[in-house]
Amino acid sequence: MRQTTTRFTAVEPNRKIEFEAEIGPLRPTCDLTFEQTDSGTRVTFRGDSNPRGPFKLVSGVLNRKGQQVWSQRLARIKAVPENR
């Protein structure tokens, strides 16, 4: 398991959370946006892995993996109130 340091760089209540992190050779910058819909709130993740050193060569793969991980996290969060 890797240690992760996360810094929240901007918070707009009910609209957006921006953050950056340090995860090994990655320095991702990310945001979560919140949009009201008729059926609730749509949460969208966007991020860039910002790899260092030789990992720059695979930044596209790392960005896709990060998007996949966040999509899974958000799906699990969404499932909690729906299962009640």
C-alpha cells in the first residue's frame, strides 16, 4: 500500500471540489463536479495523473485507470442510498 497525500485546492459548495495528490511518482490534479438533475445529483470526475520521470510515457494509460477507479468509487457511493 502506498501513502497518499491529498490537498484540496478549491471548494465551491454544491458545485465543485478540486484537489491534487502525491501518490508515488504521480501528482494527479482532479476535480469532482456536482450538477442537480431531476432525479438527484450527477457527480462527474475529471483528472490528470501528471506522472513524473519515465511514467510520463504511460500517462494515457494512467489517466484511463484513474478514471476507471473513480467511476467504480462513485458507483459504490451511489449504491448505498439506493440499497436502503
